[in-house]
Amino acid sequence: MKSVESTSPTREQDAAVTSSKRNPRPAEIAVRPAQSWNFRAILIGLMVPMGMTILNLSMFGVALPYVRDSFNAPADLMAWLVTAYTLPFVIFMPFYGRMGDGLGKRRLFLIGIVIFLIGTLICLWAPTLPVLMLGRVIQGIGTAGVNPLCIAIISDLFPARERGNALGTWSSTGPAISMIGPFLGGFLIERWGWHTIFIPGVLAAPIALYVVREQLPAMRPFRDPDFLRKFDWMGMFLLGSGVTSLVAYLSSRAITGVEPLQDWRLLLLTVAFFTAFFFWERHHANPLATLDIFRIGNFTRASVGAALRMFTMSGISFLVPLYLADVHGLQATSTGIMVTLHAGALLTTVRLGGTLGDRWSRRWTMVLGMSTQITMMVVLGLLPATVPLPLIALALMAHGAGAGLSLAVLHSAAMDRIPAEQSGAAAGLYSMTRFFGNILGTTLGGVVLQQALAHSSQAVDGYRAGFLFIAGVGFLGILVAAGVQDPKR
């Protein structure tokens, strides 16, 4: 950003910029005058809850091999343990975005943090795998609002000329905390067991509550006393049911005992729920998902591209910790260091990507970043079991650098033509689509890995199949990114 504290346009002026002068009515009006907004304070208020979320995710990735051994669970069931968090995390994103437009974004932030704290306490105590899964589900519900609410607030309050830089600064929270989380998680696991990785979350939640309350501007939502009664609860149910049944179909053995992609009952349920959802949304007066948003070309391309980017990222969060433990025999601390190198490389490029998107080209910044990610996934898949660890570290760092380049520009491209009164709903849909890619990558990656390990004489062959599968699907992201249109300069 150009200054620590600067004068922003009014809400109506900013809305006109973001929606190409469509004259939308403002979604929210800050209680404080725009001239008093401290942009650095707003970013801090958004970065702290983001850091809380990433700390939880990054430490849990290192704990996966230890949780697996503690409960003697197969790879596809471990994928479901990850999905127990990411599934509600994704499903509730449109809920938070839509609710934020109607009830106020800061208020929804505070509610979500409290829910996360409850789930974290359950995980800390969990004596069995089902109880751990329950805690992860509640954690996911609590943190689902962080991404859509942050993106919507930045899109609402920051001038268009500074938005990419602001999104890049906010996005840097993820890799910065990811440099701490894996190492901290490994340290706690090796000394006191995997349950202790949830203690930092218990400590971080009250801090996030305080910072959000103090740093984010108080904002008034639309004045509609019947908002909760009019809310699209049926749409929420149909969407959640459709996503859940689809994920269950992709990895059904852990749910119904039928091999993945073969339980036709789950497939029929998936088709039925999504068909009902689309029909319902088209005819509901106040829909959860304003599907007309997908007619905006950049929003659709950026959403799909972000989903495919996250599909590729699942190879780092899910496959790499297991690969380093099974193929190279690394302990938790060493695995944490390797994952930290990836996060450090991502941190060095995430803000650069936002700046390049503002000053050069969003399209080619995305293509460059995604191409680097895919290439490194192929490299990891082709490396032999005897490869020196420094070469693996270099591949992980190059992957992280590519992932950082494309992150902020995807956010900017998705939101730059969205009317102001739909910013929360649009950010919720974008974030849901984006993180659904992570669910698919983790779920399908777990299925492919389990099948490959069952038919391979060496573990490295099973992981090779997993890495190459994720790289093959992720390649589609390059094609999608190439279709993103740059704004007229």
C-alpha cells in the first residue's frame, strides 16, 4: 500500500469503481467516516484470524502420520480426517458471505472464532477418532468465514488501485504462519504427543477475538429485520448435502464400505441434491448463491482456476508429510522444516504476485505461477527414493514460489467486477469453489494413493502415482488461467 493511513473514497464511490459504475446500492456503511480508516489496522484485524486458521491447518498436516499410527487408520480414512475439517469449512463459506451482507461482517467474524474455539477444545481432549473428527468439523464451521469475509471487506474498503497489493499483503499471512506452524507442530508432537498441537489454537482464538473487535471498523448491514427469516436455509441444506454426498462418492469405502467411485446410491444422491439446489436457487427470492454472478467471465474463470490451484496444493498438505515419513523416514520436526521451506518460498512471492497483477498482467502472472506448481509436482513424482533431501527441498521451494505468484491475482480477478451489495455472497461462492478444489485433491489423492500402495512393491511407487495424478488434474488450471481477462489499463 502507498501509505500506512490514507484517505479512502466513500462507500458509494468505491462501489462505483468495483462495479464499473453500475450504481449499486452500498452493502454496508462504516460507522466511522472513511477518512478515519487506518488501512494498516484493518489489515491487522483481518490477518490475525487468518493466522489462527493457518496455524491450525499447518500443524495438523505434520501430525497426520502420528494420528494415523495412533488409530491404525488407512490412507483413505486419513483423507477423511482432513476432509472432516475442510468439508464444513467449504460448505459454510457461502453462508458466512451471505450472512455477512445481511448481519454485518465483523459480527460474523466474532461468532466464527467462538465456534472454532469450541471445536479446538474438543480436538485437544479427543480420546477416539470419531471425537477427533467431530472437533475438526466444528473447527471447520468456525473458520469457514475467514476467507470470504476478509476478501469481501478488502474489496469493499480498499480503493481499486490498491486492492491487489492489499490482497497480497493479507494473503502473505498464510505462508508466514505456515513457516512457524509445521516446526512448532513437530516440536510439540515429538515431546508431548499429537494432541498438543491444538493448544496454540486455544491460545490464539481469544487474541483473534480481541483484535477483530478492536481493529475492524464497525459496519452497519442492510436494515432488514426479517433477514434471518428470509434467509435461504433450504438452499444451504441442499448445497451442503450435495457437496457431502459427492465427497462421499469419491471416497466411499470409509463411509459405506463400497469401493471409491462405485457406490451408485451416493452418485444418485449427489445428482438429486445438486439438481434440487440449482432449481431452488433460480426460483428463490433471496437465494444463498446468486448464480448470475457466474455469468461474469473473470469471476467464473478465477473461481475454477483457484479450485485447480488448491487441488495442486493438496499434494503439499496431504501427500508430502506422508511421503516424507514413509519413503524417507523423517520425524515430525524434520518434516515440519521441509514444509516450512515451501511456506517460506510462498511468502516471498505472494505479495509480488499481487503487485505484478496490478502493474503487468493478471493472466500471465497466474499462468507462470500455476505452470511452476505443476512442473514441481511432476518432479516430486519422478524423484527416486534415494534422492538427497536437499533436492526435495528445492522442489518444494519452487512449488511454493509458483503458488505464491498466483494467489492474490486470483482473488483480484474474481472480485473486480462484482457489485458492492453482492461482495459477501460473491466472496463466499468464490472461496467455496476455491477450497472445494482442496477437498477433491485430498479425497481423490487419498483414493489414488491407497490403490497405488496396495498394488506397489515399494512405497515410492505409490506416492509417484499420487503426485502425477494431482499434477495431471492441476494442469487444467493453466488452461483456465490463460482465459482470464486483464482490466483495461
